[in-house]
Amino acid sequence: MALINKQAGCSDPDCGCAPAGCCICVHCANVDCYRIKDYSDTYFTVCASCFSSAGTAWDGTMAHQGACFWNKSFADDSSLRIGGTLFQGATLRFFPLTTCWELEVACLTFDSVAKIWRGARTGFSPAGLFTQLDGCSPGPATLEIEACPGAVPITVPTCYRIAGYSDGDLVACGSCSNRVDPVWDGTFPAHSGSCSWEPAAVSGPSISGKLLDNTGVGVASGLYFNTLTCSWRMDVRCRSGGTRFDIWVGTKSTGSTPAGVYIRIAGCDTTTTLTIEECP
């Protein structure tokens, strides 16, 4: 996987920056609940300073609380215990300038908090293996985070568009078939997967007098997250028969949603940048 390098001075609150060896956090790739795989109340060795408790054992789950952040804490349920001690919390979140994805599990002591286990991983999703960084528990050296049973994808906008677009703004390739109506409006309203959007599935839309290719995101026109390069990509293509031509192809390597400025990497139109925004 090609990974994003750390950006000096970057402090994007929307998970847009990433340290070396770390992909960006992508909302559409995540779900509303994660858990520690095969977790039980004896999974960790708790700290000697943890305060004893006979409460209900924490089940290893964490619920989505906001952008790139999942948590279960004492504030949610003060009766929870971990290893026979008072549960303080479990936090799964994205730290774009330090460890990338980080998981921390802690207990309450008489007058403070004790860190039981902390670990980290890279990638565009928190699901996967975490390697221990510190904590009083001698292990495990690695643990796996997975989606909770019945977890649902985080809700994302179903429509994006090229900001300020009107037909003729992009010069279509001369080799493409001629077409007049219906004119494409610059939107990607067909949310065809967790991280992909494409033009409406109408028959033969036109772009600047040529036939827009809207026959499948990834090979035709579309907006999607490329997991191999850890970047967002926009393709606008036209076609002649079964042959496709790039009108405009651009990418952006920051941000947890497709909205933002894309930089041209290919295409017969030479516009340097295009901006994607959520449809009103």
C-alpha cells in the first residue's frame, strides 16, 4: 500500500493529515461499533492500582462518538468493571500526527486513571491488528479490532458534485462519440458502494457534446477512495463504443470524505484543479 507522509505543521481536525506509514481516516470505510476480537473479562492483566469492583463486565465494544472516534467509558455506565476492577474507559481513535490509529484501555484508581493497555496500527480503518505500545498489562503483544455483530456503516452523503460546474467547463476528448442530450450536470448522485459514487444511471448522458461514460465506477466516470494509494480519486470519462477516454482525472490525499480540491493527473482537459462538494 502506498502511504501518506507526515505533513509538517498539519493539524487538520477532520483526520486529513497522516504520519509516515499511515493512511487517512475514511468515514465511509467504517462502522458504528468496533470490538476487541475474542475479548473476555480476563483478557488483560489489570494494574495493581486499579480500584476493585464487582460490577458488570465490559464486553469489549466501543461505539462511534464522532469523526474517527469510538469509545466506551465510565460516564456511559459507572457499573462496568474490567478484570474485577472499576472500568474507566476504552478509546479507539485516529491520531493523525503521532501514532495513526490508537486503542487505549484504562481503569480507575483511588484518585486517578491507570493505563492497562495501549496499542497502535496504520491503515484507513481501525479494523485489524494493533501492536502494544505500553500499559501495565504484559500482553497481549497484539490484538485484533473487528466490527461488532450487527454493526452498520457510518452514514455518509449520497450525492457529491463538481462545485460551480456547467456543461462546457470540461473539454471532452475528440475521439469520443457525439452526444447532445441529456446533459450531465456534474453530479455523482449514485452512491454505489461504501466509498464510491457515480453519475446517475441514465442512458447516454452528454458532456460538452460527447458521450459521458457512466457504465461503472472504477472503470468509467466516478468518485471513489483508492485503498491502494490511500487517496480519493475522481474520473470523468467519455467513450466511443467500448473504448474509454480520460477527460479529467484527479486525486486528493487528505480528508475523511470526498469533498475537497482534486489535482489533475491525467486527461484531455487541462484544468489544473476541481473542487468536489456535497450536493445541496
